[in-house]
Amino acid sequence: MNPGTGSSSSPADLQQHIYNSLLESRTADVALHVKGTWQAVYKLHRVVLIQAGFFNSLFTAGFLESSPSLSGSPSGQQEVDIVFDDCNITRAGTVCIARLYGGGPPLHVCPSLIPTQTQPLTPSFSSPSSSSELPKGHHPATPRFLLSLLATAVYLSIPTIASDALSCILNTVGPYTVLPYLRFATGVPIEASDDDEPEAAVGLERIAVLTSPGSSSVSTLTSHDTSKAEPRDLLTDKFHGLAVQKEDPSESDTQSEGEGEDRPRYTPCFDYGAVSNKIGEAAVCWLARWGPDMFVYEEKAPSGRDFPLSPPAVVPSTRKRAETLPSRPSEEAVVHVPPRLPTIWARGGLTSKWIRELISSDSLFVKAERERYDLARAVVELRRKQGIIEDEEKDWETMFSEGIYYANMLVEDIIAISQDISPSTGRPFVPTPVLQAAHWNQSLLRCHITTSSTNTSLPSPSPPMRDKELGLCLTTAQILSRLSPSEQQAVPDDEKEKVYHPVPQDSSMRLGDSSGLDGASMDQLFEHTVSLSDSKSTPTSEANFFGLKAERKTALECIATDSTGKTRWSQYPPCRFAVEFWDIDALKEKSRLHSHTIWYAGNLFNVYVQVVRKKGAQLGIYLHRQSSVDPIPGASSPVQCVRERNHNRVPSLPHHIPTSVSSPTVHYSPSIHPRSRSITPNSAPSTSHGSDKAYQSFGNAIPATAPPVAPVQPYRDPRPSVAAYFAVSCMSSTGSSITRFTSVPDVFSVSQSWGWKSSSLRSDDIGEGGEDDQPKRSGPTPKEVSLRATVLLGVV
């Protein structure tokens, strides 16, 4: 069709005509002089540009630039200077302009960066040689390009492009992208492009006329311009990534000699509000699930190596199904180190501050507190081998003193840790007073529990649970009264610094949720990124490490954060442990699949899952108070690990570092629907576990269970019913999101359970089942379905 002939045009013809006008710079009425990481002139059309919120305000909201009589040129084109002082906006990011014209190159996300069912750490990690050829005419959507595209779309206020870019980012979180994404979320500018990455968008190289520095035009607009009308300011505050000067903690390690100690180091920080927080959530969720697994690789890598690594000898795995890491690699099981290993724990990866918070987090997937200490010790020694830095040592001291709850360890472990000396410093990892305080704390708790039936000096809890609670909690008002000085004596300083742990309320939330992005407006995009189903929950941000930070406060902090005075706090740290369930897609309806059993505060607890397929597939996850006299159920385990027990393969959760998991990708529902929290009545073993007998063969059955292991029980709680609060954080199969449930204290009788069931938990893995409630598969398949969760538990 030849424009101008008067013939009718189809919508496709019209769209192609408009796009050709961009490519050929025909009939342009505005010349944009862009200045930023590149400088160029774009001859464009205002009627097309005003689809973007930025240009709509620029040309229609009464700004100087909207007046052709003041800013017009002899050629009839309006000339405007736009300064992109956000260095994340690159020339390739101007593909946003082409999208406004209905064109631009298709984007190609390399499949090796996307987690899969059998390769949750992405194909690029499992098979370093895996790559895909770039289709002709496509632009490579590298992680750097996606971040630049997001920054450009947010600045220009183009919600469709911003949501698409954000969705691609959240779907490509993996070992090679997690730290670049986390740095972006914390405001660190994106790194320089690789040599292979095109500078301009493919096919759009000629729409810009590159210019040299120093050129200018009639009008200038920057993201810092405050002389314009109010609508421009509102747009800037709401949508744009503003450059904010703030201290960069990572720079403190490289401060040049001779500079004053009080002189801060600054770096530009580009923050995109809730959009940045959403990326940060996905990154920390991934680190919480896969961080310990990744450390196994880094620890086995050659020390002092340069990148990229030369490919090491690959020892084939004896495992016939998807590969996982053994807990302690033996001579028969050698960990395969990829030739290009990403740096996460070693220097150059996470900062010491982030390592401190990650290891201290309640969401970190480690079996228990002793394993948490083992991981912390190994990470610190890895960093110290690369040189001892004073600022890092301060973070290590805080991590070992506050981030690990030694009070929930066995006395034998506490003694062993007291004698553990760092080879690098010659000093203990944990100060002796910290371990002594932990021993005293657990002794007090034992006294409360074992004498609860006769001790009348303990403070009485609220009436409804008077005979179930131990009186271990204080309200904020009671803490305040303790800090009020009397006429006889002042409040000691150690009382002000006493640490308390919050007793949670009923709530649920999703971190790292990537649903609901399609078709979202800019307002909805920013609102959606606060992934909360409970208005009382605190929005995530860098200040709370995007939801990763463990909740513990001093007495003064408790008072400062609770104006009502009603929040309850405990002086005793909660028990933290991790559980893992394999092959839940083969679980029969109403049958239970248990985790390993733990001992805490004189009681035995474990976690089990159940599948409900009425009106759609739902998964229930429950905390169970195990009877100390009934048989302990076997823990869920991969079939192959059960077969290889003679080779020291730990079935589910190893002693030190958790094994790697091969799990399928899960698509969640658009939002967390209100879920029912249910109670399982007391039941005898024959009734409770009668339907599970088919899974107790410790062999080829799916789902498989390992032989039961009874934990050490230093003492027993004599009470028939106990009151306990708890929280369960369920991790997605690829690790980029976490669904967290919390509960107020509930009464646990012997063999009683409390928990949740929801369609948002691994529903795609469960499926709808076959006839007669039979699972969809009855034999081994090339994938392993694993659900990981971390549990927080505290008696009151």
C-alpha cells in the first residue's frame, strides 16, 4: 500500500506506516536531544510519544516544552533536551520508543537463564556449554538489558513495558543473576555491557543521530529539574528513578590511605521504589533457598581462582535421576564445580552485612541451629582466607553473637563450639559469655517447663489459656513498666538491651510473587509490588533486607515500635528448623508425608503435608506434636537416596549443608486467597498413620521415606497440652518466592496438629489425580518434586 494514494488502510497497514515513519524519520515534529550514557538526536512524533506518561506530561501539561512558538526550530520541529542522569538508562533501552510505534525487535531471553523442572539452578549452571542461537532480528534480552529496559520504562512511565521487563527479571533469577538483581534493587548501577552485547537495539541503530558532548538546544529537562510546574514534580516523585547520594558500605573496604575516618564514601543510588523492592524480594528468597547449596560449590572451587575457571574434571553422578549435592562429598561422590562459578559467598559477592543477615534469617534453609553455625563458620573462614578486614570482622562478631540461637542447641554442641578456634585468627568464633548466656537461658526454660505444674510464682497468662501457657511472654506495656525507674534504684543498662522475640499474629504473605503483572497500570504495578495479605505486616524494603531480616528487638526497640503496648514478646528465642518433602505429586489424597522429627522444649515436633483434591488441588502443611511413646514416622526422602544409604547418602536434610534440589517450576494463582487454618484432632497412631503404610517400605515406593530417627531428648514436657506459636515459610520450587504463614499461640495436645491448606502451594505439582484418588504417576520419572519449608516455633 502506498501512503498518500487515498486507498483504504487496514490496521496492520497503518501500524506499519507509523513504524516506518520512525525508521525513516519522516514528518517528525519533535527532535529529542538525549544526553546520558550516550548522546543522540531522535526525530520523533509527539502524537505517538504522548502514549508514555513522561511525554504526555511533557507535551500536554503546560510546560515550556509544549509551546511550539517558544521551542520550535526553523525546520518546524520542536527541539527538547532530555538529560537521563540515571546511568541505568542505556541506548539499547530506547527500544521503549519503538514499542510506542508498535514495532521494535522481538526480545530473546536465553533459555539457559530460566530455571526448569529438572534444572532449578538453570541450565547454564548444570550444563555450562548450554546456549541457544540468537534468532535473526531478535535483541538479546540479557539480565543487564532487562534491568536497563525496566529503568527506562519506569522513567518514561510505560507500564506495559515495565511489567514485561519486571516479569522477565523475576523469571530469570538464578545463580548468575541473583547478585546483579540484588545490587540493582539496592540502588547500585548496572555494570558495563559485555563486548558481545549490542550497544543499540537490533534494527534501530539508525533512528538516532549520535552527537558529541557539548551540544545544546532551546529547552532542557532533567530528572532533577524542580523549576517546572507541579504535575512534572508529581510525575518525577511517582515514577522516576531519582539519583540519590548515599553511603555505599562496600566502598569502606577500599578507602584510600590518608583519608579521614569520618569522611563518608558515596556512590550514586538509583531507586525505583516498590519495583526495586519486588526484585529484592525475589533475590533474597532465592538466596534463602539456594544459598547453602551454592556454598558447597564455592567451597570446593580452587582457592584464589580467577574467572572464568578452567573446566575441572567432571565426575559422573551415580544418581539416575536429577542431580543433587551430597551433604559431605566422599570419594565416591565428588561435587562437580561448573567451569564458570558465580561468586556469592566469597569476597566480590555478597557484602559482609548481607551475609550476616542471610545467615541470621529465619527463612534460611538449614536443618537447625548447629547447621546454621557450621555454615557461618565455613563462610567466615572462606572470607578470612582472602584477607582479614576490620569492618567484616565486626559483622562476623554480630552474626555469631546474635544471629544464631545457641539456647536451642544441645549442651554437647555448645561445649564443642566453645572449643572451636578460628585457624585464621586463633580466637574462638563465639565469645564465651554468649554461650554461657545461652546455657543459662535454656536452663531457665527447662525449669519453667519441668516445674510448671507446681510452680505458682510464674506470672499468669491470659485467662482463656491459663492452664496451657507457661507465662513466658511479656506485653510491651509490661516491658515498659520494667524500664520505669523506682525511687530506690535505677534501671540497669542490661535490662534496656535485653533481647525479645515477637509472638506473631495470624497472617500470611508472599515474598517475590510475580503474578498479576500483565496489563497492570503504573499505579497498579507499584501497588502490586507490596506482596501483603495482611495490612498489619511491614512492607519490604532494603531497610529490612526485603523481608529477610530476623525479628528480634531490644527492650527499648520494643517500646518504640509498639504504641499500643499490646504486642507480646518472649525472652526465649524460637526454635528454627527446615523440612523437605519429595514427590508430593505421587501422594495419595489424605495420606501424610512427614518430615524428620525434632526435639524442642521437652516436646517432639514434626511437619507433614497432605493433598486435598476436592474442588481443585490443595496442599496442606501442618505442624504436629509427636507423641513420645508412639512410633516416630519416617521422613520424606528421594527414592534414590534411600537405595544408596549404604554409601552414606543422607536422605533428606544432611548434618551440615542442605542438599541441592531438582524441582519443577510452579505457576501460582494471581493472588493469595484467604486460606483456612485447620486443626487435626488427637488421634492414635493406628488411625493417624494407617493410610501411610504403603509409603513405609524404605525402598522403591513413591513417595519414599527413610527409616525413622529419634532425636535426643534431654528432658520431657510433662503437660498433656502445650501452647505454642509458629510460622511456616514455604519456598517455591525454583526459589524466587516464599509463602509465609504465621499463627498466634495454639494449643497442641499430644498427636495434635495445626496448619494451613491452600491452592497456592504447589498446586501444579499435585495435579488432580486419577481415578479412585490414585496419584497421576506410579513410578519414577526424570524429575524430582521437592517442597522446602522453614519453620519457626516457640512455646509460651
